[in-house]
Amino acid sequence: MTNQSSDLLSPRLQHLHRDIKSDGQRALETFSADIAQHGSPIIEPSTNDYSLVTFLWRDDGVARQIAVIQDWGADGIREHHMTRLPDSDVWYVTRQMRNNTRTTYQLSPSISDDPYQPAPYQLDPLNPKNLHSLPVRDWS
């Protein structure tokens, strides 16, 4: 899947897309270094009480599609399928979320072209703020 740059909601990815056209691999290396330092998702101001939250995946050469599996609380768990940024190894999906949103998510990279083929969930390797499950203490 590909999107045109005009379809990109994230100003940061719009900038990256422009930079790739002029600087190619160097732009991707700079972006990658910044994400490695600051982590993902990318959170950018939007309108009023909302932010644009962009989840990322770096192409590993294996996955054919990647979904973000997000817990929306009372609305249940939803899948958001990522799109590959043209001329790059960056996959993304941007969602507009309220600034006070607290949620969990996992990524589901699939080797299948079938969007209904289940794939294992995993923690976001680009997010340094992962919440790991703790063992339940036996109070008896």
C-alpha cells in the first residue's frame, strides 16, 4: 500500500517524505536516529484537545502488512492497518486522539497478504515506554 504525501496527516511524516525526495537515504538515517533517541509513537499537536499519534514500524523485509492493535476501552479492541511511506522502509498509521487518552497497543506484523489472517502481537520495538505485565502475587 502507498499513500500520496497529501494523504499524510502527520506533519513529521510529511517533512520526512519531502526530505526523502531531496536527500534519499540520508533523510531516512536522520529520521531513524531521532526515533531511536526519542522513541515512538510520534505525538504532534492537532486541534483543540486532540493530538495526532503516529505509530511506526521499520520494514524488516518479512512483514507484508502491519496492524496496530489498540485497546479503546469501552469501545473494545480495534485494528488499524499501517501504510508504507513511499520510497522508504517506514510503515505508519496516524490516529487523532484526545490529549488525555491513555491506551495500550501492540503491533501485529503479518507475513500474509490476507488482512484477516491472524498474526502474533508484539510490543512496539521503537517505544522505550513499554509496560510489561507483572506476575500476580499470591496473597494467601
